[in-house]
Amino acid sequence: MVENFLYEPKEGESLSMAVVRAVALAHHEGVLEQDWIIHNDINPDALDKLFQDRHPNMTLRFEADATTVTVNADGHGNPVIEIKSHR
């Protein structure tokens, strides 16, 4: 069963940490409980830098821990994370 989950990073939260948190929440796990490690699937520093300039209408999609992670920048360049869990 595919389950969708949306997450908006909190003020001051790096995008890479927000993705880690979103994947954990989508799987009903704690951040420290999950076995998935972000740098096995994507470079967290590159992810943070890609969206730091807040370019509007940018999208990045990658597979991670039985999920499809999509990061969309809204019209103001703020990232919104969508998790499609395939567990």
C-alpha cells in the first residue's frame, strides 16, 4: 500500500534533517530508531545547498528507504517534502 505524507521543514531545520525526519514520520518511526542513513542515497550537503537560494518551482525526486522522496519548492522557494512510502 502506498501512503503519502507531507512535511514542511521547521524554522532553522536543514533540508537534509527535514528529509530524515519526514521519512521517519512517514514510517511511524523515531529519527534515531530508523535504520536508514541519508548519505547512503543522497549527499546531504548538496541537498541543503540546492534549495538554500530559495528558487521557486524547483523539484528534486529520489528513492530512499522504501520511499519516493520529492522536494518541491513553492512559489516563494520554500521546500515542501512529500514522502510516498512503499512499505
